[in-house]
Amino acid sequence: MIAELQSAISKAPSRRARLNRLTRVESVKLKVERAALLFRGAPTAILISAVNAGIAAAVAWDAVNHAVLFPWIGGIVLLAVIRAGIWIRFRFARHSGRAMSRFASIHLFFMALNGAFWGAIAPIFAVYGLLNHAFLPFIVAGMGAAAVVSAGASWRAVLAFNIPLLTPFAATYAFAASADGLAIAAVIALYGLGISYLAITIQRMIDRSILLHTHNTHLFDAMQKQADEAHLAEQRFRALVESSNDVTIIFSPEGKITYVSPAAEQVFGVSPSQFIGRTTREIVHADDISHFRAVGEQTLSKLGGAKDLSHVCMRGPDGEYKQLSGRLTNMLYVPGVEGFVFSGAALTEPDAPHQHLHAV
């Protein structure tokens, strides 16, 4: 189990992991997970675009020719309806990796087209003398930030929207604005660089989160597999012990009995359940207790270490001592056992060393 856990942990992605360092399976999983995040964020992007288009139309209603304004707002609303229809179609389709990847490609195209529509508002406002309106900076900042929030899983999607949005704004301010136009254009360019850096950083964080979740899943699966194997091993151990004629007793590290096999009833004449909770001192004869413990200490040198016990006197609750011979095995770190295991049989009369019988 330790080896499997170490193997799983050693495969955890480093902080600077990049896509070209990943396996093919990890690369595909990253792309699919990113696409799924884009899918979940698409309704937010569509709604924000439609609502802001209404606000922009209200601001420009009295100043901009309606023959120009209606096609612009109509294009954005139509685009929002088309995008919503595509999202709904994929929403009720099978959510396979292929479907999510296809949606991401379509979504990327419509993000760029939507960005171009929003970029067109800059020259429109410039023509009608609204270039210095305070609403424009909010449009630039709000729509750019909305793209990061809704499509942060893919820096390409963020840039697909922001490049056609910010480029016309920067160009319009540079050539059509007052003396401060170049400065404003430079600020917009810096804003675009900041958005790009933020989008790339967010995607890398998402990638690391996806990879960490993947490796945690592998680690959990390894632990679950090991636990299942341990449970199966415990069942086999009990099946073998309970079908054996030998007496099997498990002592905890504190010396308390945690298990006694059914064969004990034939030797001691009492139910195995009556042994549970009793201590080594209560069932092992006082003359044998020091030797019994010494043998147990000798098995501590390694897991599974076993030592022969040619003779030990044990008794059941309130019963007479019986002479047994067997082995004491260290199984402290075996799941389901976690103790010292004595396994042996009662000595028959010819084999029993009568001189070793103790006075009770």
C-alpha cells in the first residue's frame, strides 16, 4: 500500500507543469474539462452581453441615428439568441468529451464575433460625438472583465473576445479623440495586456486544479483498492482460521485478546467469545508469561516474524490450564489483524511433558 501511495504522490504535477509535459490522457482530460467550464460559463456571457447592449442602446438613443443603432443592437441580440440556442442544444445532448470540445470551438468563434460587434460601438460613438462619454470606459472594463469571469478556463476564448473589442477602441481613441487620445489608447492597450496575462494565469491555475483532482482521484482509487484487498485478505484469514483445528488467538499490542477461533471451545470447553477482552496474564500461566512475552518481543524485528513456542500453558475463563504448542507471529501492521497471533494445538498425553504441569 505504501508503495502505491508513493507512486501516486510522485506523479503529482509540479507548479510549473505545462501541457507539453503531460501524457496524452492528461492532455485530453484538460481540454475536455476546460471545455466543460466554458460550457457552464456561456449563459453568463450571453446574458451580460444582451443586458449591456440594452444599456448601451439607452445611452445612445437620443444621439445616434436609429438606422445605425438598430442594426448594431439587433446584431448583438440575434447573436445572443443564436448562442443561447446552441447552448441549449448541447445542454440536452449527450455530455461526451467530443461534444464539449466541439462546443468549445463553436463558442470560441462566437466570442470573437461578439467582440467585433462590441468593438464597433467605438467608431459609432465617435461619429456621433459620444467618444468622451463616461459610459465607454465602463463598457471596455465591464465586457473585458465579464469575458474573464465567464471564459477564464480558456485564455484563447478571453482573447478571442477582447482583441476585436479593444483594438477598435484603441484605434478610435488614437485617431479620433482629442489631445489625450493617444494616452487613452495606450491605457486600453495596457488593459488588454493585463487581461491577457490574467487569462493565461487563470487557465494555468485551473489546469493545476484539474490535474490535482485527477491525481487525488488516482490516489483515492489506490487506497480503495488496497482497502478492498485488505478486507478480502481478512475474510480469507478468518475462513482459514475458523476451519482449522488449531487454536488461534490474536493479542492486541496491549496484550488484550481481540479474537479467538472456534477451535478453542474444543480445547478449553468454553465459548470463544468469553476470551474477548481478557489479558495475556489472565490466560497464560504465571510461570510461562515472561517467556511468552519474550517470544513476542523477538518477533518485533520484522513484520510477519514468527517464533516457535514448544510449550505454553493457557486456560479459559475460570477453567483449568491446558498445555499447548504452536507459534507466535507478529502481524501488528496487517489490516484486520493488527496484533500478535498465537496459533497452536493442545499437546496430547504422550507428548505433554508432565513435569511441566504447573501448580495452580
